[in-house]
Amino acid sequence: MSRIGKKPIELPAGVTVAYNDGEITVKGGKGTLVRTIDEKIGVQIEGNVVTFTCPDGAESDLQAKHGLYRALVANMVKGVSEGFTRNLIVNGVGYKAVVQGDKLVMNIGYSHPVEVIAPKGITFSCPSQTEIVVSGIDKELVGQTAANIKAKRPVEPYHAYGLRYKEEAVVLKEGKKSGK
């Protein structure tokens, strides 16, 4: 039995959860998220608490889904109430990023600027030319969009030029030494 799946989800003020026909809908101040859930997993909504149950003697993949769905719904609740952000750092000589409308335009060492169009539900901002903030209510979409941006110019290990997450530590390699 999943320990995570057993934990109840406390709903903050202004967040409502509805479940019917295998779809769970979470509404909050920042928007609405909908996700399909396996109908074998039980969902109880009592007041401001949501709990998930797994039938006794269920196969292992259903037990795994028990904790998975609880975690996904907890992220949905946090997303519609607070939102998620992911910060990236642009490092390199002449490297910079700027937001133009719903596009992120980056000069990251190529002969042309690299443009990334924001998917629906995602907003880009650049507090400085060397910092990118990806924000939205869907944790999965925010993380995937940030990973797609980061993949445009991976960090090289000698000077740490490239795109990286703000909290990521880059291990630098030692350069060549003289023969003496």
C-alpha cells in the first residue's frame, strides 16, 4: 500500500475539487486543471479534504497509481493556488535572452537567434538578460518547457557556457596542462 497515496490533500481557501466519470477537476484563483484518473482508484471529497483509496488485494501497478494520482492532484491543487516557476541562467560571452510578446528570443552562440514560443498556459519573463523565468499552473508543462529551453544550448564543461537551471551545480573539467 502506498504511503503517499494514504496522505490526505488539504484544500486551501478558494480551491474546489470535483470528481465524476474518471475525471478530476481542480479550480482555483489562477485557473482550472483537469486530469483523467483510473476509475479503480477511489476518490473521496469531504469538505476541504481529498483522499484516495486503493482496493485491497490490488495488483502492483494499481497500487503504484494510487500514490501517483495523489501526487498529481496535490500538484494540481498547488498549481491553481500558488503556481509553479522554473528559473534558468544564461551564461556565456554575448549570450542573452529577451521576451517579445509570447516569444522568448535567445542569442546563445549560434549564427541566428533562437526563438521559443510559449505553449498555452505558460508565461516567460526575463528579470535580466541572463535570467529566464518559466511560470504556469501545470507543473508538468512548466518543467517540460524549461527542459526544452535548456536543451537548446547544454552547458559545456570547461567554461560553463550554456543554459542551466538556477539551482543546478555545474562541475567544471580541468583544462589542458603544459608538458612541463
